[in-house]
Amino acid sequence: MTAPRPAAAPDEALTRLAALHGVAVSYQPSPDRTVTASATAVTRALAALGVDAGTPRAVRAALAARERELSERLLPPTVVCWSDSPSDALTALPGGTRLLVETEQGETRASAEGLPPGVHRLTVTAPDGRTDDARLIVAPPRLPTPTGRSYGLLVQLYSLLSRRSWGMGDLGDLTELATWAGRALGAGFVQVNPLHAAVPGTPTDPSPYRPSSRRFPDPVHLRVEDVPEFPYVDEPGRVRALLERAGRLRETVLDKGALIDRDAVWRLKQEALEMVARVPLGPGRRAAYCDFLAQEGEALEDHATWCALAEVHGSDWHRWPEGLRDPRSADTARARAALMDRVDFWSRLAWLTEDQLTAAQRAAREAGMPLGIVHDLAVGVHPGGADAWAQQEYFAAGMSVGAPPDAFNARGQDWGLPPWRPDRLAASGYAPFRHLLRTLFRHAGALRIDHVMGLFRLWWIPEGEPPTEGTYVRHDAEAMLAVLVLEASRAGAVVIGEDLGTVEPGVREALRERGVLGTSVLWFERDWDGDGRPLPPDRWRADCLATATTHDLPSTAARLTGEHVELRDRLGLLTRPLEEERAEAAADTAEWLELLARLGLLPGTGGGGDTSSEEAGIQAVHRFLLRTPARMIGVWLPDGTGDRRPQNLPGTWDQYPNWRLPIADAQGRPVTLEELAASPRVRALIDVLRDLGGAGGR
């Protein structure tokens, strides 16, 4: 059998053209290895950026056009000016160039010096008469730094059921958790999964990391009884029947071991919210709703229109009638008018959800938390969803983001998310990114950014190709960081970057320079430049959120007992014999336990410590995290109950109930929020950490 021929590498002209558009022609999966991207991957990435590179002649023409464009421009479309240093782009302007700045605050200035933070309009005129316009982002040099050290709870909100929720955790549960954790435990924050609006389906994709919209939250998280209009629904029989059905749904999860059924929860809540929407708003509530509509403007109208159209035509806008695929078309305007009641319904749900998100953050801060709720920003959106429809001009058609092959996944990964076009973002002054961040920061004390390396570059995979046939495309990282720092600073919020896995050299340093915290997970913190052994606590970085695990990894109990290996074996996911996997996992765990014992963090006498108790091991792991200089320490809430099951098992789809498991104990029995608050095991773990509490502990 003949081996497949390797794909052709880009030639010199294509390489130069790609470089001028931020498209990579090679990448390094490890410091000692360089892989060349195929000419097809590079050509298709350029095509998605509006550049024809399909033939040698087209490449030459595109290269000449790009070089001419860059030589004629005085400025890039967006210019960054950190408030503590001059802008390189402005410094490089020809002598005698005149500047005119129209500030965000409405002033007109003839200089870029001393400008207030914001996104301003800049016009420059060179001595030879050439004129250029650009957006000027003026940002503080660094993000706010958390005051002192604090610990907090990490939880997937849907998994946190109380005896009041309707079959999955909701914003009422989040408010209750934050209030209890702040007042009784001295916790400084609660971090949750993305609460972005999901794409409806049959069934709905339960992953919170593939949403319809990142800008607007999902009303499935509403606590219906907390909506002010709910008590005034004048259908007592229907309300009573709904509450009884909600109770049965809750009981099937908590008492009968059923999985969380998001679609069943939403059917109940939508029925209730349809009744709520018929209740007239009082004058004050009506004024507040009108303010929300005015504040969100066209973005909310687009989102609500997509939701209304999806009810009629399905949840993938690519399959809608052609005239409705354009949010600005006359057909869409007519459809919006015809569906105005439904557009208003979905707009009102966005308002109600925003209101409860704000209430949760307010309750957390009132409970003494210095940060409160830490929200999570997914790396992208579903290609058929509301954002991809409403913002088509900003997305690269025919492309999906993912990850190249690496030591952990030889086939690479395709996340099924369309990437933003860096050129269009820059031309807009990064408006979509700014508006997204501004919305999220309204009700967040901190924001976790999933795959924060995406601010620098993303792996683009052409439609129909495997992840191996992709290439990296760069953003203007300085501009992306400037927008992030600007919006977070305005909100007084902290930013945590998820920087796990393969990280390009210089990225962590650039993030740290701007005050973005990293993420450090215990099992991955080893001396990779030395002997590979567990990294002692004093060698950990300070500017990070340190945790024992995450939603994509085994719980600490599973890792200490080796049950994560058994689970992967049962699902047929192991690539080596079971005994080899067991031995490697056991050796890895043993190295950590040995270090914990040597540091005196395990209970018992002598230097060896007691490694027989899994609960003692979990506590020792968190004592270790306390020994690090990390500014924030996160406790995965299921670690408090001894839950063995990961919330998500990468590499699986229908083989494992990803994103559908309630928090459970070591035997897999669901544990309610009320039981968590009364659990001696949870209390014992929290007692290890409460001295760090932002509220001082009570």
C-alpha cells in the first residue's frame, strides 16, 4: 500500500501573502518540532478573509494589492495607546502630521496626549496631504488586581439543584449559594459555567460552551417564582399544575437518579413565562424594561428576532428561507413585524434573566464577597445560532476553530465554532468584542475567558477537512488586550485566562503584563524543564487561579482512587492496556501524595502521613494550594461531596452524560444545595481554606 503524499507546502509568494494577513504557514506543537501547514489550509483561510489565493496569478495580484494598501495607509484601522506610554503607530507618523481626535466623551482634541480611557475616532493628515481615519483605543496599562488572597467555589450551575429548583440549578440557587458561601464560609467568589443562550434543538446541545449567543443569557436559568409578575398570573389552576410538574421533574433527578433534562425544564419554564408575559408591567417595571430595550438596541432586537424566527423555521438560520438569512433584509423586517409579539417575548426574557443575574451579583457582594460571581466566556458561538446570524460580517465563512494535533490528541480538535475575522474586528474598532465584554461585566466581579490564547491566535479548520488540515490565524493581540483591559477596568472587574495546554511562547508573559490572571491546575504543575516531578508550592506563579481540577477533568476523589481510569476503560477510550493506564495514573498520584506527606499536609504521625483516606487526600491537596502564592484558590464544589464523576468527558458524545449530571456524593446519590450547606464533609474541606475568605470567615 502506498503511503499518502504529504500536502503541498505554501510557496514563497503565498507565504508572504499569508504573513501580511496574519495567516501562519507553520506551527510548533513542541519547542523542538515545526510542522508546515498545507497550501490548501493557507489558501482557504485567506479566502475566508476575502483574499483570492487560488492560483499563482491570483496570489501575485493579492500580494501586490496588500503591499500597496499597507504602504499607502498612515495608520492601521485600530490604534492602541496604553495610558502610561506613547503609541508606536502614532510615533511612527511623518513629522508635521496633524491629529484630530473626537473622544468617546464628545470632546475634540488636536493631540493624542492625556486622552481619557475609551475608544475614540482619530483622523491624521500628513504633510503631503494624505489623510487616514482610525479608532484609537486608550486603555489603562493593567487590569485591577484582586485585593489580597481569596478562595471560592467552582460549580456548573445546572448541576446545583435545590429543593426549589425545577429539575436543574437556576439563578435563585446561585443567589442562595453565593449568600451562604459569603456569609457562612467567608468565600470570596463563586465561579460558574457560561450562562449564554443555548441553541434550541431536539435535544438541545447541553454544552454551555457552544451557545447561540454569548451576549445574551439563557432564560432557562430563571427562577420563575422570583419574577415580580409571577404572583399576579391569574390562572391559579394552571400555576398549581405547573408547580406540581416542576416538583416531579425535580424529584426524578434528586430522588430517582434521572439525568438533568434541560429540554423538559425549559418546556415547563416557557409555559410559565408565557403566562407571566401576559401580566401587564407596572409603571416602574415598564420604565425599566424600556430602558433595557434602549440600552441593548439593535443587538437585542436581532437576538429576539432570531429566537422568534427559530420557533417558525428551526434553529439553523442557514436553512431558513433565503430572504431571512440576512438580518438586514426587507424579508426579515417584514417577518419581525409579523412576529412582534414573539420578539417582545424573547426581549422580555432577556431582561428578566439579566435582572436575576444582577441580583445574584448584588447578593454576593452584600454577603461580603470581594469579587462575587465569576462568569465564564465561551471561546465562540454555534454556527447556526443568533450571534452568527446577526453578526455574519464578523465571522469567517466556511471555517471552524479547534486545536492542532498535540501530545494529548494526535488527531487535533474541531470545536465546531466559526471564528471572528480579525480584519473586520479591527475595522470596527473591535465593536462586537467591546459590546460583549461590557454586557458580561455588568453582573460579574470577575470573568474567566475560556482558551484565552484565542486573543492571540486561533486554529482555523476549513469546512469538510479534519483538524490536522488547519492553520493558525492571528488577531492583533495588543488591540484585543486593550479592549479587555479597558472594559474590565471600567467595571472594576478581574479577568482570569484559561491558559491550560499548549501555549505559544510569550503569551503568558503578555497576559501577566496586563494583569490577566492565569489558571493553574495541580496535576499539571510539574517541573517540565527539569525532572518532571511535582512543582513545589513556592515555585507556583502568584498571578493565577489555582485549583485541584476543572469541569473537563476527573474530580479529585476520582483521581486519588483511580476511578477516572476505570471510567475511561468502561467507555472504550483507553489507547493502551488497562494495566498500563492504571500503573501510570497510580504513579502520578503517588508522586503528589509523597510531596504532600513530605510537606506535612497529610494527617498522621511522622513524615509519611496517612494516605489511606481519600477525604484526607482531598483536604491535603487544598492545603497544598494554600501553600502556593496564588491570588485565588478555587474549590471544585463536587470535591466537597466526594463526587467521582466528571461533568464533561472530552472525546465523548452519547457514550457519557456530559453536562447533565447533578452534584452527587461518592456513591453517585444527588446532593441538594440544602444538603451541601449541612454537610460535615463539605464543612471540613472549607475549614481548610476559610482563613483566606474574602469576608474573613464567620
